[in-house]
Amino acid sequence: MSLAAVPTTTVDPFSPEVLADPLPFQERLREAGPVVYLTSHGVHAFGRHEQVHAALTNWQGLQSGAGVGLSNFRLEKPWRPPSLLLESDPPRHDAPRRVLSAVLGPRVLRSLRERWSADAEALVDEVLAGPDEFDAVPALAEAFPLRVFPDAVGLGPDGRENLLPYGNHLFNAFGPANALVEAGRPRAPELGARVAGQCAREALSGDGFGAAVWAAADRGEITPEQAPLVVRSLLSAGIDTTVHGLAAVLHAFATHPAQWRRLRERPQLARVAFDEAVRWQSPVQTFFRTATRDVEIGGTVIPDGGKVLMFLGAANRDPRRWADPDAFDLGRDPSGHVGFGMGLHQCVGQHVARLEAEALLTALAARVASIRQVGDGERQLNNTLRAWASIPVRVHRA
Amino acid sequence: MTRQYSLCGNRWDAETYRVGVLREVAGRGGSAYVHDVLAVGDLVGLGGPRNNFPLVPASRYLFVAGGIGITPLLPMVHQAELLGADWTLVYGGRTRGSMAFLDELAVHGERVHVVPQDECGLIDLPRWLGAPDPATKVYCCGPGPLLDAVERICAAWPPFALRTERFVAREQGAPSRTTPFDVELARTGGTVTVPPDLSVLEALGKAGVEVLSSCRQGLCGTCETDVLAGLPEHRDSILDDAERAAGDCMFVCVSRSLGDRLVLDL
Ligand code: HEM
Ligand code: FES
């Protein structure tokens, strides 16, 4: 198929209008064809599940090492030292990935389950001791990950307030250099340096994920130079994502009272509910890849060195893959969504995110008879994340 | 029968697995089967690939191969080359004619030292391993006596410098079942029969028991399920040997049962 046959659009998916409500654009993208050329940024885009899945699992033809944002590291200098996981390819990706998979493996997380459940119960009790109406974003979606995750990594008490702004800028920086990136730029070097400082061995407690990464360096599984960058990937990728993942599931329940009743009847549905919310809202909306050679996807040849944009959020609502995709439904099997990616780079922290969500939802379901959103809430615009600034809710205690 | 072989192909080719199999005259029949019976076009089943012998980062590598122990080292040589590391391969075997992959290794020129025993005797290990070097990782695979000798010399090296894989006939568990087995659901009650052509995950799904999954290849860990009784046949790429032996959890998208019955925490 020749390039002329590829549908094009002039719409900028990173414009404030589209970021505020991406669904209509994503539907047009999916319906235009399996591959659409975005003239606004000179990249090919995929909105259908089949092509997004194919792109995610083709690490040989579509690399991450030239950056998973719009910027092409073959041509431009990255704004921070690239991630050893997210922004690297085999064979360099192998050792850091192996170490982090073990550090965040099923066994380790099992040992955290009880503590996190107790932490979730304590937080929910504190919140419920206050007024019936509150903002679920700061009170729960931000408060819970910030309470458990930095401790689990082993961060010191100082500087935790830098984590959310750092993550917010990082996820903006995967997009084009628009006003969102400009707004974050002045503080970026300072935040980057502070977060880097928190990854040093001396800055970490002896029993967290961070210390486990350094222990792997002591065993030679990664080098001592790599260790702080591997710890950094926990801090970059592990906080804003879960905050907005939890916000997504809280928003979903606060707008779907029947589903909340279902969860209360069968609290074991908490895991499915979280993945369904990750499918439905897709807190991580997009990532880019770079073609390592001429690669064919969906009948179109992506030229060597060309950037492609994968719309995870659009794939997660593709009617070709999902029945009634716009419904948030605990009766659905959300397995196979690409909200955590797929293939070689599939989220190494997904079990951490699920455990946090399970703990929080279980604690809430036991204590809250109904949770309803009051008003529309407020989105936080970000080039990569589908994020919430505020979700006002009213609860009735059980 | 079930056997484990080192993948020695090219990972950048997503469609092919390559293994090198030496005919073992005194073996248990696996290699003879591959050589005598298996023909192009036959279908073989496979479990998820596992990597118990990973290449860790280093600026220099010394690879020591004995005989068919070359197979896991072949992809490492390729990767060391891609990483721009300084590497050397010392490859011993009985005779030049008995040593596999020599043609493929020839492109690396000086980096590869071929030591056929009938021409040069055994590998001069003290020469290659004499002076401990903190920047070098030593990878060795081959017959027991070679590994023992390398381990003895490397006792003087920094900890974790030496990485080995032993080609021992691992205690093979019972062969994969070709008959159905039952999965008992401890929490919800009920029993689901898993026929040979369905995964546990699929059989559960058909019976209306939803388990969250994602990759369905034993890679991502999403479908982890606690095992309360019975012996799982692990086919995932996630658990290490100790975790497999513990037998208290399994990945139901790929792993199965060795016995007639598994009890799962579902
Ligand atoms: C709801 C929460 C989360 C979502 C939606 C999410 C989403 C994603 C996605 C889509 C990817 C794939 C990137 C790609 O293919 O280029 C990814 C990778 C990654 N995630 Fe997550 N994530 C979440 C939570 C976490 C947590 C809690 C951690 C850390 C504990 C984490 C650490 C990582 C890392 C290190 C990678 C890179 C893996 C690699 O490239 O091999 N994530 N995540
Ligand atoms: S679904 Fe990924 S391991 Fe089973």
C-alpha cells in the first residue's frame, strides 16, 4: 500500500481540547483506518487494538531506545539520562528488567499485602472521620500511594513532595514541546537532580525495593552505575501512574452506583474492577516507538527511523475488540487490555499497582455504602496521562 | 518426554527458536529421539522459555565452552558483540569435527580460540584464568570436570565473577499429562475438568470462573493463582527453581497439573 492511501488528520492529539476530552478524537482515529498519519507531528498513529498490540509486541521492528516520546534520541539529546528500562532495547534492557522484575515479583508483593491492607484501612478511617463530602483525588488517590509506595521503595522522609511534580513533567515531556512542557521546564533540572539524589544507596533504607536493587548490583546483576537509574525508574513510573489509576477507579465507581453495589456484594471483584478501570480510563494514554527498519503494520510501511504513536486508550475502547467498550462493567473480563502495555516493556510495576488498588478498594467497600461524584470534577491536563485534579464525592458510611 | 535445551538462535528473529542437540549415546533417549525420529514438519510442544543463565553487564567477558556447552554461550557472544564489550571465547572439544557452530564462530576471528583436544590437549585454564580481573565476568558451560576445574581456579576471583551452567540430567518430573485433570475451587466450591487441549485459564473461563490475565504466555504474572493442594506442572517464564519447587502458586494461562487433581484458591 502506498503512503498516499494512508488517511491523514491535521488534528493535534496533544492540543488542550483533545487532551481535555480525547474520546471523540480517538473514535475518529480508529474509524479512519488501521494506520493514520498525523500531519501535526509527522508520525503514523494506531488507534485500533490489533495494531496497537502488534506494535507493542514488535520490539525488534519498533524500538524504545530512541525514546518513547515524540523526541527521537537518534537526532535529539534527551532532557534527562534515558531510562534503562522504558527507553532501552535488548540486550541493554535485559539486565535492568530482570532485576526489577525480581524486586517487584509476586513473592515480594505477597509479603506487603497485609501491611498495605492495614494502611488502606487506616487511611479510609481517617477520611471517613471527616465530612461526608471530600475531594477523592488528594484524600485517597494521592494520599494512599504516597503513604505506602515511597516507604516500600525506602525513601527518606525529605523531598517526597517533589515526586508528583517530577512525574507530571516526565509524562508531559513524552509529548511535543507545547505549553504543558514549557510550564514544567523551569523546575525540571532541579526536580531531576533531587529525585536522582534520592536514588543513591545512602539515601535509601535497608529493606525496601531500592535496597533490593542495590543488592542486585552487589551481586553483579547490574552495575553500580546502573543501580540509581533503576531505582529512579520506580520513582518516575510508579507514582503518578497509580495516583491516576486509583483516581480512575474511584471516578468509575462514583459515577456507576450499581457497580459499587456489585463490588460491595463481592469484594473479590476489586482486582477485576481496577483492571476494568485501567481499560476504561487508560491512565497512560499513549507511547511512541521508532522503526528500526522499514516495518509493515496494518498494511502500511513505517519508514526506518519513523516515529509511531500508539493510542493505548483508543485500543482499550476499540469496538472491534470489546463489546460495549464505553461501559464500565465489572461483569466484563478486561484481560488483554493494553493499559499496562504488552510484550517486552509491559509494566513491570503492574502487580504493585493492583495490590495498592485492591487494598484501597477492599477497605472502602467494607466501610462505604455509597459513593457518588458531585459535579464534573476537574481534569489535570497531561501529554501522556489521563489525569484528574479533583473528583468531589459524597459518601454514606456503611 | 520433556527436555530442556538452550536456545541458541537469534532473538531479533521473532519467528524461530533454534536449539543445538548433541546425540548422547548413553543418554536417556531425548537426543536420540531428536536425531532419529524428529523430522522437518513435525510439531513439538514447548513450555515458556526460561533464562537461568543471564548475561550480566560487564566491560569484559571470558566465555569458556566445553563441547555442546557452546549452545547457551552463542547468543551471549552475539550480545557481547552488540554491547561493544571486550570478549574472548575459549571453546574446547574432542575433535574439530565434533565441535558444533565453528563456521558461525569463524566470523569473530581472533576473539575465538578453538581447542580441539586431539590437536591441542585440554584448555589451558590457568593461562586464561590465571590473574583475577575485577572488570571481567567469566561464563562457563560444559561437562562437569571442566566446570569443577574452572570453579577451583575462580575461587581466587572476586565473588560473582564466575557464572556457570551445568549440563546435568536434571531430575525430570513426570512427563506432561495427555489426559484431563480436575481443578477444585476452594473458595467458590465446584470442580472444573481441564482437557488436554485447553489451558487451565480457558477451562475456568468456560466454566464461568474469571481469572484476570494479560499476556497468556506465562510472562507477565497477572494470572498468578495460589495452589492449595496438588502438584502444578510449571510452564511459565517467571518462577525460579526454588519457587517452582515450593509449588504454592502457578500461572494458570500456561501451567498445568502433574497429578489428577489441583486445588486452587479461587
Ligand atoms: C495504574 C498504574 C500504572 C499504569 C497504567 C502503568 C502503565 C505502564 C505502561 C503502559 C508501560 C509500558 C510502556 C511501554 O510499553 O513503553 C509501563 C512500563 C513501566 N512501568 Fe508502569 N504503570 C503503572 C504503575 C507502575 C508502577 C506502580 C510501577 C513501579 C513500581 C511502574 C513501573 C514501570 C516501569 C519501570 C516500566 C518500564 C518497563 C520496561 O520498559 O521494561 N508502573 N507502565
Ligand atoms: S496472563 Fe501473563 S502470566 Fe498468565
